[in-house]
Amino acid sequence: MPCPLDRRDVLAGLGAALTVPLLPTGAVAAAPLAPLADADALTRRVLAFREMLDPAQRRRAAFPWNGEQWRSWNYFGIGGYTKPGLRLEQMKPAEKDAAWGMFAEVLSPEGLDKARTVMALQDVLVEMGNGRGARSSERFSISIFGEPGPAGAWGLRLEGHHLSLSFAVVGGKLVSVTPAAFAALPNRVLSGRRKGLVALKGEETLARRLQRDLAPKLKARAQAGDEHLFNILSYAGEERANTRKTGVVAADMTEGQRELLWQLVETYAVAPYTGALAQAQRRRLRAGDPAAVHFAWYGPNRSERSFGYRITADAFVVELGCVDGKAQHLHPVFHDLGNTLGRPA
């Protein structure tokens, strides 16, 4: 049985992730990326949003394309709950509406609802006495990287504690939606005004169901560690560093188990996105060998007890770790291995 990851190693890595080595400015143009969807409507929305802002707000929201801030995505508490950019709490109501209008061009109703749920959990924590004065459902930042337009490359990000969504556009085409992370604390709200809310239901229930359904020999093969995966391994600057396939391969699963596996993958990579983008994501996921996708499980599989898993394919990696012992503090991430942050492999 592989040794569980040392928690201190993960935390040290996450601290290092806040400063990511710079890449050449022209890296994106060096190798054209396969477009996912047309970005004309998104570009118009972003330009209209920016036009509404005053000069100080524009400066807060603006960053260079492909610079350190673009590469240093960070949804962790390390570095603070306030992330770079223009925060929703710094906007007028009309500006907030315009901001959500931008993300409605790329996120499905389910994706928008999931983002708002993750954000609302910050208020739940405040109600519980955790982080009063430091947390807010509006302490989430919008950042625009580069110059939005029909030519060149630029990016858009929504980020705060437990949420990081990055969208890259090259030549008027949306080319990347990763890294993407909808995290949660608490995943299950047990009291207060939002009692009964479950933030990441599919990410947990589908994975637990799949692990339980495996035959004993396959279950043993899938077990990558006796301890739950404490945190993700593919953080900023390491998006493609942990791609070794481990666990049980889809080719050895039953048809029903493979279907569960793909439902779980699409919870991360298809369901949050809208229309043509969701369809393009589904095609991109299946571009590799579906039978070669691996599923690895960490820790026990008991209700309200921490666990973890990794899904590794030729084209993507999905990870979920639990920071706590009761599966309340979940850290997931989805990476497109061939193209992350608008950069080719």
C-alpha cells in the first residue's frame, strides 16, 4: 500500500505555490490551442463591465496576461481569504449584476448556483463564529488579465476562499476553463438559516458509491492509501506534476461502474458550464482512451468520515482531499492536462 502523503509536505507545497516561476510572455502563441467555444459574447460582457468601473476599480481588477498573478491561482486560506482583484463588496449593485452577467456566459445555472453556494458558506462560517470580520460571501475578487478583444490572449477569474475559476481566451475563442475549484467548508450545513444545505453533493456521493460498488479485488487495487487525501497535490505551478495513473483502471470496471465514474468526472468538468462550452468539454474529456482512466481512493469509506480520491486520465486530473476528519472541509480541483490557464502542455 502506498504511503499516505505527509500533511506537512502538502502545506509546504501550498505555501510555495503562492509564488510561481514566470514563463515566457509569448508562451501561449507558441502552440495554438484547440478552441472550446466562441468568446464574442463573453468579451462584450467583460468590456461592458469594465466600462462601468471607475478608474480606481479598473486598476484593482487589471493584471498582465500570463504574469505571476495569473499563474498564482489560490483558493486556499494560506495567503489570506482576500484574493487579488476587485471584490464584489467593492462594487455597486449594478456592477455586481454586470459581473454575474459575465460569468453567466460561461457557467450554467448549476455552475452559477454552485459558485454562489460556496461563497455563501463564508457567511455560514461567520454565523458559527469562525472568521468574523475576515470572511464574507462578497469577499470574492474578479480579475481581468490582459486586454479583452477579438485578437491576442486574455483571461478572466473569479476567486476567493474555496473558489477559483479561470477562463482563458485566445484569438476570440475560449480555450481553457482550468484550473477550476469549487471547495467547501462546511460541506453539510448542520444548523442556522441554511441548515440542510449540501455544497458538493455529487462530488462526494458519486465517488463513495463508486468505491463501494467495486468488487473486493478492484477495491483493494483502487485503495491508494489508508489515510484520507489531506489536500490536493496539483496546486499552482504543479498542475501537471502529479499525473501518474494509480488505482483501478476503468477497463476493469463493470459498465455501471464506468458510468458512475463518468458522471463523477462530468460533475467537475461539464455540469458547471453552459451550452456549447459543456458540449466541447465533454468531447475533450473523451478524446483520450476512456478505458484508461484510473480511479484511486484514499482512506475509509464511511459516512461523515474523511476520504479522498484522484481520477487520472490522458487529458485530465480530478482530485479531492479532506482537510478535516469529518468530510466537512473539502478541497477539490479539476485540471485539463493539455491546456491549463490557457497554456499548451
